[in-house]
Amino acid sequence: MKKGLLFSLMLVFILALCLTATSCPEPSNTIPAELVGKWGYTLIGDTELFEIKSNGTIVFAGPTTYDISVSGNTVTLKYSNNDMGSFKYSITSNQMTISDTTGACNGWAIFSPLKKL
């Protein structure tokens, strides 16, 4: 009887350990800290184009809000879980250079480089 109980407890312990060690990671849409903030350009004073928030949204004047996802150096805009467009970025000294734009992001490169406001 004691052997059966001891075996059962060991089995439960091993299964719990295995499940903990192999549990699926939480899905994450982490926005890099360097992207978070207000971005704009300087012609006459600072003009804000959009704000990227750490909660995975981008807010334009209007206010118009889209969800975003980031993979590597590519930002993808989403609306109702549909990809609306994307762009590649690089950031140096609080300036964002935008390239390889698609969809709703076409034309954004003309504002590049953007300044973090």
C-alpha cells in the first residue's frame, strides 16, 4: 500500500515538473522600447505624425488607432486582425528611418527620417 502511494506521489510530482518545464510560452507582442513614443518631423516646429504605444497600438491624429505587431525590424499595421500594411525601420539617435513600405504604409518613407518627439 505504501509503495503504491509513494509511486503515485512520485508520478504526480514528475508529471507536474514536466508540464511546468514544457508549458507553452505566453503569446507576446512586445513592442521594442525604442519604438514607443511620439514620432514626427521638423519643418516648422515639431509636427507629430503618430504615437506608438507599448500596448501594441499606433495612434494617428484624428484620432485613428490601429493595432501593430513587430517582428524583427518590421512593423505591421492591423485593423480587425487584418494586415493593412507594413514598414521596415531602423532607429539611430532618436531618428527613425522608414523603408520597404507596403499597403496603407506606402508613402511613409518620404517623411523619413522621423524624429522622436
